[in-house]
Amino acid sequence: MTTNVNGNEVVRTPDETAQKQIAQKNGAVRKVSASERERVRQERIARARLLWESRRTLAKALVCSAVLCAGATLLLPKSYEATAKLMPPESSSGSGAALMAALASRGGGMLGGLAGDVLGARGNGAVLVEILESRTVADRLIDEFDLSKDYRTTKIEYTRKMLELHTKIIEDRKSGVITITVTNGNPHKVAAMAEAYVEELDRLVAQVSTSSARRERIFLEERLKTVKSDLDDAANKFSEFASKNTAIDIPAQGKAMVEAAAVLQGQLIAAEAEASGLEKIYTVNNVRVKALQARIGELREQLQKLGGSSSPTEVRDDNSLYPSIRKLPLLGVTYADLYRRTKIEETVYELLTQQYELAKVQEAKEIPSVKVLDSAVVPTVKSGPHRVLLTLGGTFLALCGSVAWILGRKKWKDTDPSDPGRVLVEEMGVAVATSTRRFAAIVSAARGGLARVWARRTRRARPEAAETKRGDAAGVAQTSP
């Protein structure tokens, strides 16, 4: 119960009392917040005045930092970028899956990590990006361009990391175009490196492909080697047999020899008939009879050579150019066998050669070829360092450091000397200064010891050098006339 202005007593409910208390608290909070804002405002003004009074110091720091940053950026080496763009590979029914399976089967390294892509939905572009980022490609580029000297690394792992930092390989999700960007200090070398990425990608894709056409091509290639060896062996045997037995063409030779034998047989019959008639007219000692008998003997001898002997142990006369008629059937069997074998091997070789060429064409179709959209060219404009930005950034940081130093020094001076934080910092500073003086004393003592050792060695070396000079002078005096 409370009393109003007129002195009347007023009864208040609990809700009204609680609302009045809350209102009083809000008023107090507003007063506190207003005073706090005023205090913060005064502190900001004081800091701004301090910085304004230290404007000369800030200007000196700004100028010095700008000069130092500009000089430091001038010492940085230039860098160039070369970019090559690849068209997205055409998707085929078997080539992409076969290539992915090959990469997964290799295992180990980044190529082995592609096993998940074999059954996944990632396209050939993602696989090509993984190949470009693989350890195999990186090692070949490191060896080809001797990147250990460029990056000043002693271990291959560090060189791979540096190459990864200087290379960006990005695949555009919409178009599928693969962009290869390489950074190096040599413009010609950076262009060659970008082109080497494309060449290594093409070579490695063809190497790891396990398509059906590739397997067929490898099988035919091995089969061709075997058939070529068999063909050469059959041809050599056939040529040796034909040369040894003068068997050029057995059927033609047989026909020609039978015709020649028939002609000789006819001439023999005619000569014998003529001789029989002459023997009835003249004596045996007649010249015409003797000549005719000699001709008959020669014809019989020629027929004997053509016909040969029926003995299986007959040895062909070395003076005979061709085999006898009796031996032609025996030679014909071997001749036909060797000829047939040679023709079979030749036919097989021709068929396999045709299939081999077709398999090579099919393999080239199935392998996802690398199509270059933009070849890497030698850059003429450097890509870095951005000296203006680096200078502005370094100057800004130096200015921020100077402001922080001025404000920190002011706060340090305003801090009570008996403050525990200040006492701790002073103790730490004293400890660091003491350690520094001790280390400086140790370094000075080490330098003095080294100087004394060097002086001793120098004093010892001087007499020896003087004796050597005197000995040389004496030798010259003795040799002079």
C-alpha cells in the first residue's frame, strides 16, 4: 500500500510493483551504458590525438617501409605462366571402362586410387586429371627438366611437392575442358613443361589401356612373330631342296623331260631303221654305217640319262643339270610338301598382317585421344611477382605495426609499475637479456680462440715460407752462368 500526491492511500497489485521495479532497473542500465559510451569515446579521442602527435614517426615508418618493401620486391625473381587446354575426351562404350580398369589394376600411388572411378559415374575427364596429377607424370617431368636444381631440393619428395605447388590442373564441370597451368622462372622452359604434360598424358593413356582391341593387337603381334619365323624356315628349306635337286618346277620339268625323251626316242627309232637298211647294203666297216651306229649310241646314252636307273641307290651324275624322269615322282612328293607348307605359312602371314593392321586402327579408335584446344606458347609477360601489391601490403603492415607500437608504448607507460603483468614482463626481459649476453660472451670467446689458433699457424708458416724462398733463390743463383 502506497500514498499518492493528495495523501490518499492506494493499494497496488503485485504485478504493478514488479513492473515498477523493472522500469527502475532499465533506467539505471541506460545511465550506465551512456557513461560507458562516453568513456569509450574519450579513449578513442585520446588514441587519435596520440597518433596525431606521432604523425612524424608514422610518416617516417611509412616511407622507410615502402622503400624497403619496394627494394625487397625488386630482388624477387620473375615468374611466367604457360597454359595448355585440352578438349574433353569422347566417351566410348568400352574405352573409358577399360582405361579405368587398367588404372585401378596398377595399384599404388595416385593411379591405384582410381579404382573407385571404375564403377562410379565419373567421366574420362576426371580420370585424365588424375593421370596428370599422378606420381608417374611428375617423376618424368622432374627427370626431363631437372627440376631439383630449379626448386633447390635434395629429395624427390620435396621436388614433387614444389612441382605440385607450381602446377594447376583444373577441369571445367560444365564444358569438360581441362586447363593445365605451369609456373616457372624460364619462359621457354615453362612452355616446354606444359607441352610435356600433354605428351605424357597421351603416352600414359596409351600405355595403360587394356581395351579388347589392344589385347587383340598384342596377341596378333606375338602371333606374327611366330608365323614369320615359321615362314622363313619353310622358305629356306624349300629353297635348299630346290637348289640341291635342281627342282625348279617339278610338273613343268616332268612335262619337258617326257617330251624331250619322246623326241629322242623317235630319233633313235629312225636311226635304228636307217642303220638296218644300210647294213643290208654295206658292210659293217662302212663309214656311213659306223657314223650311224655312233649316233644311235649317243641317242641311247641321252635316253638313259633322261630316264635314269630303277635302282633306289642311284646317285645323280654331277654333270647332269636336272634330275631323271624316274626320280621326278619321288622329288615331286617332297617338292609338293615343302611348297604347300610355304604357301600355307605365307597365306597365314598375310591374313594375320591384315588383322593386325585392323586391330591397330580399332585400338586407336578406342583409346581416348588427347585433343589439344590451346597449345602452350612461350609467355612474354611475367605473371609475378606483383610488386605493387606486395609493396602496398608490406607498407600497410608496417604502418599497422607502427600504430600498435605507439599505442602499446603509451599503455605500457600508463600501467602501474607494481602491476603483476608488468612485473612479469620485466622479469622475462631481464632473463632474455642475461641469456643473450651470455651467448654473446661465448661467441666472442670462440672467435678469440679461433683467431689465436690462426695466428699461431700463420707464425709457423712464415719461417717455412722464408726458408723455401731462400732455397729457391740459392738454386737460381747456382743455375745462373
